[in-house]
Amino acid sequence: MVKHIVLFKFMEEKKASDMNTLIEKLRKLPEQIDLIRSYEVGLNVVEGPRNYDVALVSTFDSLADLKEYATCNPHTDFIEYMKTCVEDVKVLDYEY
């Protein structure tokens, strides 16, 4: 199994207008991509200078499935939208 964790920090000027849309788009991905085994999307609830705004925690059966997910069309469409409103992204993938 592979855990895929992503943290999103919004452009300050886009936070109010685009954060909910990004979350909605993230939450629709499991309906479109059957490689996803588990999926959680959360909004940060504690403000701080080191905090990011949105987190994604998902699970895949294998590294091969994660790599396929990364290049499939619903995910790449999401990435194109994300680039318009997110200033920084952190990713951690690990096997367990």
C-alpha cells in the first residue's frame, strides 16, 4: 500500500474565491479514478505562519497505481486548475 499526502497553500488573493472550488474538485476525483483506495480532504482549522490551507490524504494499492493516478486525465485536469490558485504544494508518498 502507498499513502499519498499533499498539502496546499493558497495564493492569498485566491484563498476566498477558489478554496472551496479546489476542495470540490479534489472530492470528485475518487468518483472518476478507480485506483484510489481511500481518500480524505481536509481544511486547516488552526491558523499559523507554517500552516497550509488544505490537506489530501489518499491510499493506493501500489507505486504503479500512484504513478498511473498522477498522469490520468481527471488528475492532470485538477493540477491545471490548482496552478491558478495555489502558491505552494508539499507532497509525501510512503509505502507501508
